[in-house]
Amino acid sequence: PAAGAFAFLRSGAVWLCFAFFLITTGAFGVLKNYGPAILHNVYALALPVASMGLTAYLVGSALGMVLGGFVGARFEDSDFVIAPALAASAVTALLLASGMAPALLILPLMGLVGFGVGVAGPSRDLLVRRAATAQFGSTAFGRVYGFVYSGLDIGLAISPLVFGPLLDAGRYNEPLIGVAVLQVAALLLALTVGSGTRRLRAARSGGQA
């Protein structure tokens, strides 16, 4: 019904999914906008080599996305895929932020950060789909996904405002720490949404029984 077209905006799960998209894209925005500058200053890499770090991240993300599609299809609980994938990316980002990673491993580590994010990508979309349909049925999926997907653009817009001043102040390690923190926050959001979806699914199964 038209009166209920925006009923999903009263759902906490939908807002959590929106925050998940915003946070994960905010982390990507750090590396997209400042990755070469960060690697150049933290590890004294030549700018062309530091720029390859972003390329390694994107290649890793693409490969992770391909694998994530197969993995995500095997798990009904998408948060169980998202959480370990983003945890691996967060740990790798912290290693890079420490400034202690060997120079030869910088590009592979950047690729690993992207790989974890890529693996989580398909399961992220499935998480939103299952959360939406569990509460509002399949007819609401387009509206819900369109709303939460707007978090991507907002995350990209906010990220430079938050992390740019850190680079201006010469604090080049801290944005990488911020990437790790955002990814941990995102995996916690995913686990929260997944847990809520499982409760709804169990409640419906019990009611039907």
C-alpha cells in the first residue's frame, strides 16, 4: 500500500545496513583518496610505487569479489562471511599503520586489505536482501536497497572531511588506523543485523509451526 511505502524507515535493521554501507565506503574513501600519499610518507616509497598500492587494493578487491560470490552463496547467514573477511582487512590495515611492514610486502598487504573487502561485498548485498525481506517481504527489497545504498555516496563524501585534516597535520599513520576501526565497526554492524534477521526467521518458523 502507498501509505506503507516508507515503513522500512522505521526499521532499526535498515538503518544499521545504511550505517554499514556508509562506514565501509568511508574506509575505502581513505585509501582511494590518500593511499598513495600515506604509503609515500609512512614507508618512504616513491610516489609511482605508492600509487601501485591503490592498484593492488583494487585488484585484490576484484579477486575477492569473485571468490566472495561463490562463498556467499554457500552461507545463509551472510554476516558469518562478512565478519572474518573484514577482520582480516582490519588487522592488515593495522599492520600497515604500524610502519613496521617490510617494504617488499607493502603492495601484497594492500592487496590483502582489498581482498577482504571484496570477499565481504556479495555477502553484504545478501545481508541487506535477507534483512529487508525478513521484515517487509520481497516487494520492499528495491526500496530498502536503494535507501541503504545511498550510504555509499555519503560515506565517500564524508571520508575526506574526517581524514583529510589528519594528513594536513602530518599524521599519516592514523588514517590507516581509522580504516581498521571502521572495518571493525562495520563487521559488528553486520553481526548485529544478521542476528536480528535470524531471530525474525526463527520467530516466523515458530509461528508457522
